[in-house]
Amino acid sequence: MNFLQVLLVVAYPLIFGQTVFWILHGQEVKLALQLMVTVLIVIIIHSLFKAIIENLGNHASSKMIYFIQYLIIVTLITDSFITVVDLTREAIGQIVDFMNLLIPLLTTLMLTTGCLTTVGIIQPIILFMISFIGNFISNFIIPMLLISITLRNYIQHFE
């Protein structure tokens, strides 16, 4: 690559308003910031409504506004949690794919050292373990974590 190509690769994101930080961490940071801003807006609107209604002397409406705010925040946090779970599953899938890409390199290196029988035995075991562990985490561990978090919050509610 010559100097102009390197300059274009480095300067292109800066010219069009994208920094290296947003390119590397764009999706996760944008989702977190969007959630934080939305929750803050809901809290500010709630406090304004609560102050107005309490000054008017209607405490039943104040409780209803608190309940509505609670439902909105729980919905936003649940949506964010689902997004995090999807990102986790996607990351696990990418790690499994990357490990599957390394298998030919591993077998080639083992063949060059003269381990023909080891390659024949180890390769299917490694492929099975990579697929099994990835599927186990994705389809068993993550749902169990979701269930345990839900049950923990449900049990704490009644204690």
C-alpha cells in the first residue's frame, strides 16, 4: 500500500464524521447510550408529571404514573437484555466458526511433524468438541442464565 491509500483508509472515517471508536464499538455503545438517554427521558417526564399531580393533590394519579413509568423502564431494560443475549449468541457462533477455520492449520502443522495417526484421531475429536461446546453454551447455558435471573427476581419479589 502506498501513502495515499493508507491516508485514505485513515482519513475516510474522519471525513465522514465517523471516528475509530464508533467504527470499533459502534453497535454496542450506540445501544447502551440510546437506552440510557431513553431511561433518563422517562425519569424526567415522570418527575415532572409527579410534581404537577402531587401539587394538585391527587395521589391516586401519582401512583398510576409511577406504575406506567415502571412498566416503560422494565420494557426498555428487557429489550436491552434481549439484545445483549443475541450479541452473545452471535459472538459464540463467530468464535466457533473461527475455531473451525483453525482446524486445517492445526492438522497441517501436525502432519508436517509426522503425526499421521494423531491427526486422524484428534481432528474428529476437536471438531466434535468445538461444535458441542458452542452449542452447549448457546442452547443450554444462556437459557439457564435467563431462567435463573428471572426466577431470582420473582422469588425476591415475594420475600
